[in-house]
Amino acid sequence: MTTPLLEVNNLKTYFFTERGRVKAVDNVSFHVGEGRTLSIVGESGCGKSVTALSVMRLIPQPPGKIVEGEIRFDGTDLLTLSEKKMRAIRGNKISMIFQEPMTSLNPVFKVGDQIAEVIQLHEKIGKRESMDHATDLLKQVGIPSPETRINDYPHQMSGGMRQRVMIAMALACHPRLIIADEPTTALDVTIQAQILELMEQLSRTTGTAILLITHDLGVVAETAEQVVVMYAGRVVEEADVKTLFNNPLHPYTQGLMRSIPGTSEEEGRVRLEAIPGMVPSLLDLPLGCKFNDRCRHATEQCAEEEPELISKEGHTVRCWLYD
């Protein structure tokens, strides 16, 4: 069995605030294989983005701190590297596409200069050559007239084009892993489909692995091969995408599935179901299973003891129903 490109083992990332300790990511483990796509899914505040920022070692310190765990990339634990060595990996071997490109792109620099800067930083080539490479990248991600648009400022582009620029920037140095944090959230449906198709195509042609962070199960179904479901900073379920959609085990995942718009041949249009209650505050987590006060199957044991992750026929789940 080959070693995964990215291995995250027992990761704990906490924030130490005046109000107390926030366990944003608590004992999270997963791995991503070469050329594979893994999606982390869950509601806002479940720890998805903090997990991604932890892999990039971009957690603001203070108040945040990676207190425990391993993040192994190609066999090397990133948490043991100096900041200088980590900078050589960011944007080079591991790239990140952020949620809102307008806040990620510098508004006072042309998009071509911003892409060329990444190339020059890691590949040590001249300005003219890096601009030619930047033009090729804009063409590769489907931006029309790249020779002209390379001189545009971010505000002169639509949201979909700005996101394509971010993807071009992420691809600039031929990374082995791309972390995409909600890459389609701010885009309309047709542009979403184009961006997802582009990412999938690039993964196929370049062999780049993708760690996709999203709350949209429709996006997961279209793009992912493996899925990790998070709730309140913890992994509650993991399976391949077909198994997860055909047979979700955790009550939280089942609730997410019931909230997907769809139709039934027998009943016509199906009424969507909402998961009752609210996500608990990470400052004041309940005892036992963190989902117990929202779960239709909760028992006294659920309120008193937190279940461990167990493996069930290649399916990992954190729930007393399957103990």
C-alpha cells in the first residue's frame, strides 16, 4: 500500500481567548492520496477551515495554536519545519484557494503581476518569463483574451474570473496538493459548475491531489472520492462518496442528507427537513456526544459518554448506535 501524500494524525488546534479555550479542531485524522480528492464537509463553525489553515500552518498565533498531532506531507511532518522551510512549501508544493477571491487578491496590483510574483518567488525566473507563464495559466483556466486580462486589476473582473485567477495562482508552481476552501460559495450556480469542472479536469490532467472544504453536499457528490464529515471540531463519519450518500450512518450526516433539495417519483416534491437546535458553542461543549441534544436517537449514554470512532465495513463513524 502506497504512503498517502498528506496524512493528518490526531490534530488538535485550539484558540486561547479571554473567555476560555476553544477546541476548534479536536483529534482529527484523515489522509489524501496522490491525485485523489477528499472533501471535508459540515456546518459553519465545525472546524473545516481551521483544519485547512492548520495544514498550511497559517493559524494566527496568538490566540491559535496547534497543540498536538502530526501533519505529514510526502512523509515529512510539517509541524517540525522552520518557518523558512514552510514558506518554501506554501504556494509551491501545497497551494490554497481561499473562499473569497476579492479579499485574497491585492486590489492595487494587476492580476498578472500577482501570479508572476508567485512564480518568481519559487522558481527564480525573470519577470518577462514569469509573465508569459502567467498568461498561459490564465488561458489554462479558461479566461478569454488572457494577453489583455493579465493587465486587469481584480475589481475589473467578475467573481468567477477572480476565482479562476486564484486557481491559476494556485497552479503556478505545479503543486502536488491544492486546498480549496469553499471555492464556489460566492459564485452563481452556472459559474460554480464551471469552476468545479475546471478543478476536476486539472486534477485529472496534472495528478494534483485536492483537499476540498465545503458545506455543500451537491459539490461533494460531484467532485469528491472520499468524504470526512465534521461536527463541533470532531470527525463524526468518513467513507467513500458513494457509500456515504447511499448509506449515511451518523444521525448528523443523515440529517444533512435529508436537507438536500430533491424529488421522489412516488411522492412528487419532498419537503426539506431541518436539523433541530443549534451547533453548540465550542467554549461550552456538552458532555458525551456533541450531537446528542439535536439527535432523534439520543439515549442517556449519549449524554454521558462520548463515543470513539469505530470502523464498520470500511465506513468510520462516531456513534453509540454502532458500538
